[in-house]
Amino acid sequence: MSDASLPAPPRFRQIGLPGYVGLLVVGALVVSSLAATAPTMDKLARGLTRLFAPSGLFTQMFPPDFSRIGPISWKLLETLQMAVAGCFLGLIFALPFAILATDRLSPHPLVRTVARAVIALFRTVPDLVWAIIFIIIVGLGPAAGVLAIMVDKIGFAGRFFAEAMEETDPGPQDALRAIGASRLGIIGSAVLPACLPSFTATSLFALEKSVRGSAALGLVGAGGIGVDLKVAFDLFNYDEALAIILMLLALVIAVEQGSGWIRRKLI
Amino acid sequence: MNAPVLPVRAEAGSTLVEPVLAVQGLTKAFAGTGILRGVDFALAPGQSTALIGANGSGKSTLLRCLVRLVEPTSGGVLMLGQDVGALSPRALRRFRARVGIVWQKHNLVPRLSALSNVIHGAQARMSGPRVWTQALAPAQVRAEAMACLARVGLADRALARVDSLSGGQSQRVAIARMLMQRPEFILADEPDASLDPQTGQEVMELLLGLVRQDGLSLLVISHRLEHTLAFSDRILGLAQGRIALDMPTPAASAGELRRFFDHEAAA
Ligand SMILES: Nc1ncnc2c1ncn2[C@@H]1O[C@H](COP(=O)(O)OP(=O)(O)OP(=O)(O)O)[C@@H](O)[C@H]1O
Ligand SMILES: [Mg+2]
């Protein structure tokens, strides 16, 4: 031990004037935002009371009405099919975009910048907005939903595919380049095999995201169960709406459990 | 870059032979710092040459400059009858296919089988999915790869995943991949560095066997005095960016080589 014991260090680091100003700005932002947009207490209380009134949403929802379980099941299947089709197409197109977006594999910095911009755009614009755009292009129905899911998935998987490829060990790729292998050869024989576990995990996440997303797409008319959900709400058939929500929940949980199981098998 | 075109004295005291590698006035600077400052030497074919030098003396840089994995600042390299500095990107790829490189790290694709990794060596002359994985490879490619694996004593581990092999086995698979390239010249950068003494010795014996039995030319960077003396016909010592020592191995004594091995000098 040293002769003189050192005094304990201060608990908090001094943050200085810029730090205090920063805290003040963040605080003001939170308070003003809450005041401007959050519901007031009495508004919330009144709403809750109405929810449980004899004609209220909650009261009307129970018991759930499964009388149209047949047609609803078919629409649920259509929702799943939209998710699978859109996800599949999205993953297929995400791969080339991702390759073009990486530092190491892109043929030209300009190509890389463009690919990154496209991925960022596809990821940033919400899938509901894509659905509205595609409804204008291909009309109401599942096709618009599939395209919306596809674009959303190019953005989602494109980003994670690219990250996985950037993170792989460059050694094997450099070794193949040094023997004169082509870019495509390096991708096919060194990059893809190394990325396979990560690509699979990303693809499964993309499928889960697609299933959750495809349910909402019907709300704007892009096919699937969301259409029925909207109609049920519009016609005040709250008990049928609850039945749809419960079946949707079952589907999402089933897909998540299945994909989680596959992911665990892969690790 | 100007490459020498005339035959050069390839070995002290020998008659004139067409050198398999001639380096003239090679310099390389990183950010203005001269690492190589005028390297001159020429090698006769069918020999094993050891390149020695202290840490950071530029051995790896010199090796990479020979095949332009690092672009030399100035100077000429004539290798396998090619003026390396003058090659177009396409011709450079074809030239690199003729030069096998063994790295300190094996640089194999870990998730693939030994056989698939060896087949990757064929990318020096073939392209497409048929040389990405053993499952898609034509019969004669697989047979040749098996022969390469047999050459390094690993034919029985053909379908073992590379990440299940030991360090020495992996390095031997890397040598098999290099053989699959059908190289005429072998460059090796401390192929024994990450291996235990016994395994390192076996790898060096394997490389020397390729010189003695197949007539290949070998330039090997070595960091072990005993390997330098046991596995080379000629020794080049790099110091201050130049060839500071050049002698046939039988004439070398451990004492005069010691200054090129910092860890031995320190002892
Ligand atoms: N790409 C690079 N950029 C900048 N400096 C580099 C680069 N590559 C190598 N150097 C420097 O050049 C010098 C020589 O490096 P080199 O790897 O060729 O030495 P070496 O003789 O192979 O050393 P070692 O025995 O440690 O392998 C070192 O000082 C290194 O830091
Ligand atoms: Mg080195």
C-alpha cells in the first residue's frame, strides 16, 4: 500500500456551462412537447369512462365475435402471403444493393453512395407511405401491399446485409484477390459463406417485420386482413374487430416463435 | 517503372541464367517515409531463397510490391518473364494467378470445407459458381483439389470444415489451395510464424519439397534463424531499405545472420 491514502474521486464529472445549457435545452424540449401534444388528465379520464360505458368500445368488444372465422382466416392467409412474397422479393433485391453499398465490394465510390442513398430512402419512408404510393401505381389490393413490403425490406435488409459484409474478416477476400479471383468470385466464395448465419438471422427478422407490417397495410387499402379490421371498426362491429386482432396476434406470435426457433438452431 | 530486360547474374558466383525474378532499384515510401530505398537482386529458378530482416525492415512490403498488392514508388520488377509494373489490370490478374502466396494467417473461409477452400485456388483460371464450393465443382476440378490435399497429407479431412482444423492443418490447406492455382513461383510471408516449432518445421519442409520435387521457385520470409539455415539455398538480408546481405546458405554462419533477427540479437 502507498503511504498516503488518496482522497476518493468526485462522484460526478464537472459538466461546465455548455453542459448545463444543453441540459436546459433538452428539458425545455421535453416539457414543451408534453404540453403541446400529450393528452390532459381529464381528457384521458373522460375517454376511459366512455370506453367502459355500456355502449363503449371495450364493453362492445366482449365477447369477441368469431362467427366469420372462415372468411377472416382466408384474409389472414392472404396477409401472410403478402408478407412472404414481399419479404422474399425484398431480400432478393436487398443483396445486390447491399453489395454495391459496401466499401470493399462496390465497384465505384459513386455507385456506393447511390446504393447507400437508395437504401436509406427505402428505410426511412414508412411502409404505409409506400403502400399509398403503390396503390396509386397498381391500384387497391394485395399487389400494392407486396410492393410496399418489398421496398421496406430492401431498406431494412440492405442495411444489415451491408453491415454484415463489412464486418467479415478481409483476410480470405484479400487472399483470393491476390490470386486473381474476380469480384463476383470473391463474393460467391468468401463473402456469402461467411455472412450466411447473419443473413439468415436478418431474413427471419425481416419476415417477422413483414407479417406485422402487412396487417397494417390493409388500413390504407393495400390488401390483407387490415381491410377487414378497418371495415369492422367503421361499422362499429367491435366484437368482430377483437376477433380479428386476436387471430392476428396468434399469427404474429406463431411466426415470431418459428423464426426464433430457427435462429437458435443456427447459432 | 523500368524493368531490366537483360539476363542478370542470378546468384553470386554462378553462370548467367535467365532469372525468374529480377528486382531493380525498387523503392517504396509510405507517406514520405522511405521503407524500401533501392532494392536490387535477382533469383535463379528452382531455388529456395530466404528473406530476413528485423521487424519493420520492410520484408512484407517488398513481397507485396513484387505482385503489386502494394504499388512500388519506383523501380522495376521482372518476374516470370513479365514486366510487372507495366501490366494492365487484366494482365496483372492473369500474372497473379501464376504466383502462389502463403500468408502468416491461412486466410481460408472458415465455414467452408477444406475441399471447397482448395477449389477456390482454381479461381486463378476459372470463374463462376463451379469454383465457389466443392458441391458445384466439375469432377476433374474436385479430383485435382483432392490431389492437392493429398500432397499436404489432408485428403482424409476433405469435407472437414476449416474452422474445425488445427493451425498447422489450416496452413497446409492454404498451401493446397495455392497448389490448386498451379503456381510457378511461391511467395511465403512467415508461413511458420503462428505455428508451434514442430508444425512450423513441417510446413517449411512441405514448401521446400515443392522446390526440390516440382522445381518451383520460392521466396520465403523467415523469422527463425534455424529455418532460414535449414530450408534455403540462398539468404537475402534486408536492412535500411536495401539488400544488406546476399549469400549462399552453406556459406552463412549463424553469427553473421543474427543481427537480422531482433529477438535473437536481444538474447
Ligand atoms: N500500408 C501501410 N501504410 C503505412 N505504413 C506501412 C504500411 N505497410 C507497412 N508500413 C510500414 O512499413 C514498415 C515496414 O513494414 P513491413 O510490414 O514491410 O515490415 P516487416 O519487415 O514485414 O516486419 P515484420 O517482421 O514485423 O513482419 C513498417 O514501419 C510499417 O509500419
Ligand atoms: Mg511482415
